[in-house]
Amino acid sequence: MTFHVIDLIRTKRDGGRLSDDAVDWLVRAYTDGAVADEQMAAFLMAVVWRGMEPAELTRWTAAMVASGERLDLSGVGRPTVDKHSTGGVGDKVSLVVVPLVAACGAAVPQLAGRGLGHTGGTLDKMESIPGWQAALPPDRMRAVLRDVGGFMAAAGAGLAPADRKLYALRDVTGTVESIPLIASSIMSKKIAEGTSALLLDVKVGSGAFLTSPADARLLAETMVELGNAEGVATEALLTGMDTPLGRTAGHALEVAEAVETLCGGGPVDLVEVTVALARRMLALVGLDGGADPADVLAAGTAYDTWRRMVTAQGGDPDAALPSAEHVETVYAPAGGFLRTLEARAVGVAAWRLGAGRSRKEDPVSATAGVRWLAAVGDRVSARSPLLELHTHDPARLPAALEALTNAVEIGDTPPVVEPLIRDRIHL
Ligand code: URA
């Protein structure tokens, strides 16, 4: 069936709903180049204002999945489960949870992304390991899942190509901030990767992609519905992101912290979120009757899986990670309790030190980042070392320091710390 794109733009502009056939046609025609960027931009802006009805969004997401291939992981011999985070500062949970859940018996096919803005991307972090390659052809993905139990890799061009085009257009037309568009973008890629179950880690708080708790909850609910509608057992945890996670933000710094955690150590907040996610991932595929992820992590068993995963993608797990040439220490301005360490400010500082990119093509520095030497709630002494700023280029330090101007609050009373795991969203 053929439609006139202008009619579809007008329908959405006036608050109407597209028919299933119209949705299928529009997504296909845009992916094939028959609908122009300016027409799709107008349609997307209409979606930003008017939204999509639930059934319309389900169809839109299915059409995005159908624009490319859907990986078949049925032969890997273990149940498949992935996790996706909406992005946070210091969020290296994937690096720990993928080998951990694999060590507990599931297969974790993680197609990950790169960072843009103040939050980091898993692939950028993994690429700080000498030799490690993000590209993994589908046959190798299946082999690694069978033999090792998990991978973290880049999505190939054949997976949800409609999203690739739509996301690039949304990026330059002010149409990223729309819950139906974000939900369909994330879920089309996760559904196409072929996982049978998916746990979403939706971040809430000042350092999160969506800072309003109500928006974060609505995004989580929307994605949970989309996943289940497409036959992927999906649920979400809402987790706090007012304070950065762990003790580091920056690629090589975060890999080192993930390894420390896999070996049975690591910061308590990182361990708490990782274990909560791992337990739900295993429950989604019926493997929650086996070893508890907290015990597996504490015993260091998942580190062996990590080493095999890194090796399977060309990396050397024994190679030294790169380290920054310049480390600037920031001292506590007063003594007392560390009441606030603002996640977004730390993320922006790490980005300005060289860890982030402004455009998708920009290179990132593996060694740049921030380490904080105290956690929120800790007592600190006046003029004791509080933050380390790592960079290859000292000219970047003033802008990073500027980002941190109001990031730290020290007071006489301990802060009220909200629980990290805020809620679970499931059908
Ligand atoms: N991440 C995605 O993959 N898509 C969005 O729209 C936003 C974040």
C-alpha cells in the first residue's frame, strides 16, 4: 500500500493515529530513501508534541526492527538475557554484570554503544584494553556466547538500520527528547539483537539522561511494554543517579575499577547495583535457583569469564591499562561530611578532560577522567585530597575545574542517602 507522506505528517500534526499499514510504509520508505529527511523531521517533531498511542508505538518499533535483520541466538545452548542502561556517570555496571551473569550460567549478548555528552559508553571503556575489538561478526557472536557466555560488541549496520538513520536525524533536529522516540530507538536495537530477555536499568536523578523521576518511570514502563509485546521478557529497575557510581568516571579508570570488582573488591554502590541487576537478569530466564551473584562476585569466579571474554575479542587481559600523564588533585575546601557529589558535573568534567566527544566521529582519550577519593556520606578533613583529574592535556584542566565549581557540598551533618534501587517495573 502506498501513502502520501504529507498526509501522514498532517495526521500526526493534528493529533491523529497512523494505521498499522501507514506506520510500516513510513518506516520502510524513510529507510529506503523514498521519504526525505525534512519530511521525516517534520513527522518526528509532530511526535514530540503529540506522542504516539501504545498500539501505534508497538507497530512503529516492530517496523524499526523489521528494517533490518534479527539475530537468531536459538542455538547457543543457554538462555539469553541482556541488560541496557539509559546511561549514567561512572556507570561501568555492564563490564561487571555481563561476565557475572555469564558465570552464573546465562548467555549475555550485549550490543553496546559509545558515549555522547556527559555519560560514557561501554565500547569506549572496553577499547582502553590493549588489542580489544568492538566489531564481532554474527557467527563469532554465537560462538563466543556458546563457549564463554557473553560479549560486549558494536551493533552491525544490518541491525535496525531505521534507527541509525532516525537517530542521526533526531540528533540535529531537536527531536531526541520524546519518550516514544527514545523507547522505540532503544528497544528496536535490543529486540533485533535476538535476546530472549532484557533487564533495563533506567537511571533517575540529576546525572541521568531524563532528570525527572516521572519521565524516567514512564520511559521504563513504555520500554517494558514494547519488549514484552515483541516476545522479549522485559523488566526495568529504576536506579539512582544523583551521585556518580563507584569511584571513577573515565574509560581506563573504569575498566580498572570493574576488574577490581570482578576480583571480589570494588566500591559498595557498584556492587549493590550490579548484584541487583544480575539477580533480576537470572530470574528473567529462570536461573535464579543457582548460585547467588553476590557470592559469585565475592569469590572472584566471574573474573575468569571476564578474561575469556576479553581474549575472545582480541584483548590482552594481562596488559597494563594506559594511564594519564597529568593528574591534578583537588582538595576538600572544608572538613565535615561529604553531602553532595553532583553526578552531572563529574560527567561533564570527565568529558572536558578528554573522555567524551562532541560529535559522533570525535576520538576519545582512554586515560582521561575523574577519580573521587571519598564517597557521599564519608567524613573528610579540610584540605585532604578529594578528587583527582586525569588528562593527557593539561590545557583541559581549567574547563574541567570550572564544571566542578558547585559539584561538592561538605557540611556538619551527614546527608540523607536515598536507596540506590528505587523500584522495579514489570508487567
Ligand atoms: N539511546 C538510544 O539508543 N536512543 C535514544 O533515542 C536515546 C538514547
